[in-house]
Amino acid sequence: MPDGAVVVIAEGAEPACRNLVRLLVTGHTPGWTDRVELVWQRAQGDLVDFRRK
């Protein structure tokens, strides 16, 4: 994002998604986070690959 924000869209088993959130919140990632905003939704099933932009 132009302001430096990162958007993560993930689908998978709930425990795996919760683990991803835990990593983002605790800062155990290569970068750092000021804030994490969550929106939980039912999986759409349309994610087929991984892309980093």
C-alpha cells in the first residue's frame, strides 16, 4: 500500500490462520507491526496461489 501498510488475505484451516495472526501480532516476522486489524470471514475458496507484490 502507498502508506506502507500490508494487507494479508489468507484462507486455510482455522488453527493455521490463528497461528498466522499470532505471528503478526507478536512481531515474530521479518518486519514489524504497529497495529493488526482483523476481519474474519467465511472462506471463499478462490485463493489458488501465493503472490508477493
